[in-house]
Amino acid sequence: MPTPSSRSVPTAAAERLEDERARLRTRLEQMDADMSGLFAASRDSNADDEHDPEGQTIAYERAQLAALIEQARAHLAELDAAAVRLREGTYGICEVCHEPIAPGRLEARPTATTCVAHAAR
């Protein structure tokens, strides 16, 4: 088995993207289950969100969970796009200046499409 230093950068990046993708899919499955649970709980009660003191809490929880699910799906799309760039050989190259993105930036944000200088703009 290769050591971390002997693996190629694309291989390490592919593994990192896939690991993050797997974690995100698991999280999405849990959030989808939680959302189903919220809907089932509100369906089984005759709570009126508008007049029930707990109703606003239920509506807020649903809205917050929906926003988290949307963010997770957007991040999954970013991971998929990064995997495509990796296959095409453009992963780690700034889309603006076409220079390499610093390894530290890719470590912190593996879906980065720009270098730090262009991300700030």
C-alpha cells in the first residue's frame, strides 16, 4: 500500500473528494430522514402552525432543515464538479489566472476553483 507521500496528488485529491462525498451523502440521508420525521410528526398531530404556540417552532425547524439540505446538495454538486475537473486535469488550477491553487487552500477547501487572490475578488 502506498504511503501518503508516495501517492500522486490527483490520487490523494480523488480520495479526499470521495471521502467528503461519502460523508455528505450519509449526512444528507440523515437530514432527509429527519425531514420525513418532521412531516410525519406534524401530519399525525392536529397542530395548527398559525395558532399553536409550538407551531412556529415546527415550521422554523422544517425551514432550517430544508436550508441545510439545500446547502448540502449544493456542496455535493461542488464535489461532483471538482471530481470532473480532476478527471479533466484542471483540478487545482485557478479558473481566472490559470495558475496552480495553493495546496493549503485545496486542503482547506477541496472544491476551490480559484486561487486565494481571485477568491477575494
